[in-house]
Amino acid sequence: MRKSDLNFMVDAVAFGCFVFMVATGVIMEYLLPPGSGQHVSIWGLDRHAWGDIHFWLAVVFLATLALHVYLHWRWIVCVLRRRPSDDSGTRVALGISALVALLAIALAPLVSPVERNTTASRANEARWSMSPGVEEIAGSMTLAEAADRAGVAVESLLGALRLPGEISRNERLGRLARDNGFTVADVREVLEGMTPASAGELDSAVSDATSRPIGYAKRDETAQHAAGSTAETGGGADIRGSMTLAEVVALTGVPVSHLTQELGLPAATPMGERLGRLARQYGFTLVDVRDVIASYR
């Protein structure tokens, strides 16, 4: 086989691996997002199976790149050994520095110690102790699918998560979690504390006390407390992750100094920062924000 034909085949395989790596990456990031587990699949393959395919494509891609370098090694040596010029030393120094930096970044995770997340471990243990319908809740599910799986009304789930009643029942939990500062694990915990009967009683009690349907705020709260807190917070139930600090202050009348102090935020936090981003950065949830607003007198 001519060397030119071999080079073409190697380059074609490398390009094909690159394209499929991008495709599998998009599948795992957007079509089968984290938390989907074995609940959804494409072509019978769940997220973990597509992850295996992505890994082996990367291995083949790396092997073809190594073969490509081998086939062009003589050309590389000639370039390095060509007649020195005024800027050749600079080019060599920059090339070596870039290579060392690339290798250091690539190898750093491989030689770093593995950290055990005890909080996540406890969360996983709690998840497996949940009822079968609740433990299957995933971020790829819609509100309607999650409520149906747990056997509760969608309105009850919205109220328990303190989300506005006008949210579409077809919104996916993963997107709502990112926008509103909670996690899918929070949803499972809330649903585990709900039963179809109790959720109905709470909806009825809250509907009598407020003008908008709310399920319940927490598993330990009664319907009377949920109704009272909604009436007293001055819009606390309407808080969303897309809102800025300034919008929260304007809606609720709670001083920004009280919000930043109770939520552990720096005093110099810009008023234009959105709650969703602050929640991810400082480790609180929108439920915490609503509790701070409700406790303010």
C-alpha cells in the first residue's frame, strides 16, 4: 500500500472518530442528561452505554493520532533540525512549554487522589431506601411524568417545590432544577414525603386560605402553615431562579442586607446577580430563599 493511501485512511478514521465523539457528547449532555440513568434510552442504549461508546471512540482517536505522528515522524524531525534562524530558539521554547503544559493538564486528574463525597453517598443510600416509584424520578422526566410516577397531583408537586402554578406540566425536572436552585434529589425527597391522600388534603386546605393553589412547602409543614407563609411573604412563592436580587427586594420588601446575611452572601454582591447562579455558587436553594423571606418580619 502506498504511503499516501495509508495516510488518507488514518486521517479518515481520525476524522470519523472525532465526528462521532462530538455526536455522543451531545447525546450525553442534552438528550440523555445527567440523572436520566436507565430511565430513557436511544436505540436501546442508556446514558452509561453511550458513555462507554464515547470512551472507546476517544481511545481509537488517540491511537490514530499516534499513528499519524509516527507516519510523519521524518517530516517532524526535519522541521526540528532545519537551519536555525533568529527566532528558532523562541519557537522551540514555546513549543516545549506548550507540550509540557498540555501533558501536565492532561495527566493531573489521573495522578490526583480520588475524593469520596460522603454527602452524595448518603443521598444515594437514602434514594435506594425510597419507594420504587420515587427512586425512579430523573431529571429527564417532565413534571407530569414525575407526579404520575409518584401518584400525586402536579399541582401538589408544584406547591411542594414552591413553583408558580402556571409552569407548564411538560417542563423537564432537570431544567427546572437548574433554573430554580434545587436538585432532582430534592424532588425525590419531597415526593417520598407525599402520598396521594395527603397531597389532596393539603391542596384543599391551601386553596381555602389563598387565592392560588399550593400543595405544601415541606413534608413537616401543615397546610395551615403553608397558607400562612404564602400570605405573609408578600410574593415569596413567586421567587424564581431567573430573578435578580433587586427583583426579589422589590417584590417582597425584604432588605437586601437581610437576604445576603441569611443566605451567606458577600455584602458586596451585585443587585443584578440572578438567584439561580448565586444558589449554585453559594450552596443554597430557592426553598432557603423563600424560608428567609417568610421568616422576615
